[in-house]
Amino acid sequence: MKTVCIVGAGAVGGLLGARLAAQGARVAALARGATAKALREHGWRLHEATRQMGGPARVAEDSRDLGPQDLVVIALKATTLPQLAPQISHLIGPDTTVLTAMNGVPWWFFQGFGGPCEGMALHSVDPGGVTAQAIPTPRVLGGVVHLSCSVVEPGVTRLASGNRLIIGEPDGSQSPRLQVLADLLARAGFDVEPTQRVQHEIWYKLWGNMTINPISAFTSATGDLILDDPLVARFCLDCMEEAKQIGARFGCHIEQSGEDRNRVTRKLGALQTSMARDVKAGRPVELDALVGVVREIALALGEPTRAIDTLLGLARLHARMHGLYPPGAPAS
């Protein structure tokens, strides 16, 4: 995989771009504005605890200027993917691998998974099926990011903690391209775990994020304050129990208790979530990928979501009042 395009050159995209470029890959970015300007002038730049690294970046605003790539990394906010999916299609050839490194449940989640939801289209994250049409599932590998990084300034990423990437085929197979990508990411310095259960890993990460993120968005509270309030903590556990039952119905079983999972979150201290940062910056929030999609799956399975409905309703209303969630989106 010699040619790489990062779509979404923010924190995670910038980290991947800088490390891959430092290893000699030809890493392009589909970008615009201040980020595009910084990448053109300085290339990829990454600050870690003991070192700085990066490499040259080719930048394009129109994907047709880049053409098909060996690897396309989608590190976008879920809210922007449907608009950019047609552009991404020009980066995909017959041998391209597309790695999704995004928050929440992706559009391809049930393609090849089996079980009662096999083949289910997720309208909450892919309205009208635009993304599925532009990015064929056979080209996709799923990714789960377990690390913390941030954008210091346009084009500059800082890694704070963690180094773990989990990747897997949607159908659970151990394909040659999965191993090729794992080797590439390992050479770039990541702790890479190929898995045959990537949907399970996605659902487990979602299970820990789907409450703290939206609650922080409409309260401005950090993670420790949310879990220190016994009434709010109990509400989080009620939402998590519903999501746990939903996952069990379609084949993603979680053995851990919500209390144990939240104890892990509590150790992170005064965590400011990505959704809270989005609200502060006036950016659209990823409610559909983290909460709305859970409700959509539950409705298809006939599972109750009383607590999740309350969480989604409050977070959505707050976001709408601040212009961060589409007023025309269905209030399902």
C-alpha cells in the first residue's frame, strides 16, 4: 500500500497521516481551508511525548485530482460523511482498501455480519443510502481507535495517550489485505490488533461512549462530574443496559457490567468529550452515529428503549436549539 489518502485530516486522520508519511508512504489529504493550507506548506506534523514526526503531504480539494488509491482512510465526523461520500468514490479502484476510523456505528455494520439484522441499511447514519452507493462494502475494513489525540493547530496533531488500533473485515474473514494493512500500521508504530469480530469491538466502544458523550454535550460537564452524580450515573446505567440487550439480540454480546465499564471511564478523570468540544466549537454533533442508530436497530428488533429515547430526545433538542442538529431530520 504505497499510495494513501486521508479523508478527514483532523486529530485521528492527522495522526495516521503523519505516521504513515514518516514511514515513506505517499500520503495525500482530501482537505480544504486552513488545514489544506497548513499541509501544503508544512506537510504532516505530529507531536508525541518524546518525538516529533511527519512527512510531505499532497493536498487536493477535488478527489478526482488524486484518483484511485491503495488505501483510503476515512477519519471524518459521521455528520459529514454522506456529503463527502460521492467525492470519496473517485479515490476507490478495484484494489483499494477503505479503512473506516470513525465514532459510532458505521453504515456497513450489518453487511456480512449475519444474524437477524444481516444486510440492514442504517438510515440514521446513511440517509438515502448515499454512502453505501459510493463506497462498496467489499472495499471496506472496519477500524476501532483506542487512543487520545487532538488538533493543536491546523495540520498539527498531538498524541496524548494510547496507541491501539483494532481492524477487521466486516464478514469476519482473515483476508490477505487485512494482514497487509496490519503490517503497514505496525511499521508506522501502532499497536495493531486484527480481529474477526470488528462489529463486537465497535459496539463495545459505543457502549462506553453513547451516554457520557451526549450528556456532556447538553450539560457541559466533564466525565467525572457526570459519573459522580448518582442520579445521572444511574440513568447512564439504564441506557447501557438497554444497549446491552439490543446488542445481545443481534449478536454482539457484552459480558461486562455497566458499573465496571463506568469505573474504567471514571479513571480518566475530568474528561472533556469530543461531543462537548464540538458543541463549544459550534460544530454539528454525532448524535445519530452514537445514539440515534442504537434506537433504529432497537426498533427493527422490537426492543424497548425508554432510557435511550430520553437521552436522544434531550441531546437532540439541545443540539437543535444551538443549530447543531438538522431541524428537518426525522424526530423518530
